[in-house]
Amino acid sequence: MPLVRLQKFLSAAGYCSRRQGEKYIQAGKVKVNGNTITELGTKVDPEKDTVEVEGKLLTLEQPALYIALNKPEGYVTSCRQKNEKLVVDLIGIPDRIYPIGRLDKDSTGLLLLTNDGRLHHRLLHPSFDHEKEYDVTVAQAISDDALQTMADGMLILGEKTRPAMVRRLSARRFRIKLKEGKNRQIRRMVRKLGNNVLKLKRLGFASIRLGSLPEGSWRYLTSKEQRNLMRNLDINGKKS
């Protein structure tokens, strides 16, 4: 088997994303054949070398897992955080998986989890233009002008947001489709318009839909969903 970069091995083993793997390496948390490695250019032979992260021995034999969760309110999208309820605790399997992106603690809805580093990278990288859809309820009636402002793009965090698709559902409720994911973006947009978000629920992420999955429940993606996701993200085509 050809040599692979250490951070790519960590990702392929389902331990973390490549970017997070680089942080583990630089922090001195990764050992190869018993030796601590801090150089990002290090390559390993998956068949001959032993790789450990924080004392855990990794292999490339784990099957790829793709999971959809309907995240309840009050859970954080983290694998480790003291004194908090974690989304991974809702998934009753022994395999190590990690969330793709984030949903605020107060937000609900579709969250994808995986041990596939390639998928993790491509769904989070802004160049792939994946779409996310949300159902939003606000505190006060929101005007047509405010909805149009969000659709056209507005300045938050020192940058203008990209154009979005916005559809009114009622006086205080609308749906919005984004192709970006700035920190607490929808909440910041609504707040800048003089309103506040009461409920925020994600309905879709890339080609995956939440559907009728009950809150707090999870399921494996179907074979068809996996194929569509991989095809749309060109994971089996050009390399990431």
C-alpha cells in the first residue's frame, strides 16, 4: 500500500477530519510506531506502521458510516464538552463518529454524522456550494422588505452574506436556503433586522432531507442517499 500523509490516515480511519488531524499532530498527540510526531508532512504505511492518537490505536478497517439525526434542543454538536449534552450520545453505536458542521445548542433538526473524512471535508468546504434549508420562527411579525434583505444578502460579521432563497410561511415564520454557513448566521441576520429567532430547525443538508424522522431519533442514510451525496460532491471523482 502506498504511503499516505498522517492527517489523511487519521481522517480515513474515521478519527477526525484532516484539519483536526493536523491540530492533533501539531499538539503532539499522535504517535507513529511509538514515536510522537509533530511534522505535518509525515507519511505512514497503513499496512506496516502503528498509529495512535491520545493512546488509541487506529486502523483503516472501519466501515464508512453515514447517519442522519434529528437533533433536539439543548444538545451541542461536539464530541467532547464538559457539563453538556452531546449529540453523539444520542447515537447508540460503539463506532466513533463525528458531526458534520454545527447546529446551535438552541437549534433543532437535521444533523449528519460520519466517520468518513472525505465527506466531512467536502460538505464543510465552501467551494462545494452545498445547500442547507431551515424553518425559522421569529418573535415579531417580519416584513416582506426584511425577508427580501435576507434574500439579497446583508452585512454581518464584516462580510456580506450570499444571496439566499427565502419563502414566507406566515407572519412570523419563513423558510430560508443558504449556500454558506457563517457562525449563527440566521440568528445574526434576523437580529440585525430588529427581530429575534424563537425556533430554528434545519430541514435539509445538501441532498439529504430530514423528512419525518422524530426529534431525538437517528437513522443510517439509505444506499440511494449515499450514492446521491457522493455523486453530488464528486467524492468518487477528483481527489479532495
